[in-house]
Amino acid sequence: MDKKLSTYKDKKVSAMQFREQGKKIQCIRSTYDSAVKRSHQKVVGAFDRYTDKLPSVGLEVLTNEERLELGVWFDARHLVKIERINQYRVMSAALLLAQLGESIKAMGEAMTDSEVNATWSALNDVGKALRKAGHPKPMRDRLASVVSGQADLLVCAEEPAPAVLLPTST
């Protein structure tokens, strides 16, 4: 694997490595020592794994190149996290909405007007997002309503007698 090397105090420094270890993310600098013909790795910084923005404390020893590399890695990691959250929300949306419906039925009229308005607004937003994503609203099956006590005329109708055609003479 060909990595871009830069010099750092008379030693060749390769690209930074980042390792998630427990609750921390470690920034590891690899340096190649030509005297012993080996690469040495040293942890030069660490920060909390669950942070949402790049910390400024604890990373003072990083070079400008290493900070840029850390920023690119952190942004890519953040985009993956957002994508996973969105996938989870989409997968659990139907279940969550079904549970919401059950909760509303159980509460009856205990919802305030602001809660009702916010719920309707959110449902409208979900509908708009589905339509924009190319998922049209499915058509509901319309069932013929029969009023109790009223007979269905088509069920009671008798089959018409088959028409008999007389043979024609030629």
C-alpha cells in the first residue's frame, strides 16, 4: 500500500491512523526510523468517542496536516452516523406510527390542542416527504356499504335464461 510520506523531525511520517478503543478515539502517528528500518507508532492524541464536534483540547501536538486529516476522517465518520440514524428511523417508522395510533386511542381526549396540531403537522410532513421521495399514497380498497336491513339487489337477482338462437336456412 503506497502512503504519502512527509518528514517530521528527520523521520518519515505516514498518514495518521485512528482507532476506536473503548470510549476513546486514539490518534496514532506512525514514524519510520531508517536507522532500525522499522515503523514506530505512538498515540499522540485522544478524545471522547461520542462527541459530535471535533475537540480542540488534547490535540495540540498534531501537525496541521494531521489536523486536516483528522477533520476529514471525523466528517466522514459523522456522515456515516447520520446515515445509520436515518436508516433506523425509516425502518422503525411504521411500528412507531402504529404505536402512536394505539396511544392516541388509549388517551382519548386527553391530548391538548397544541399536541393535536403538532401531530397533524408532523403527519403532513411525513406525507410530503414520501411523495417527494417517489412513494405515492396507496389507494384504499373501497368496500360497498350495505345498510342493515337492505337487501343487495344483485345477489337476489336470478340469472337470465340463455338466449336460444334458431337455426337459419341456407
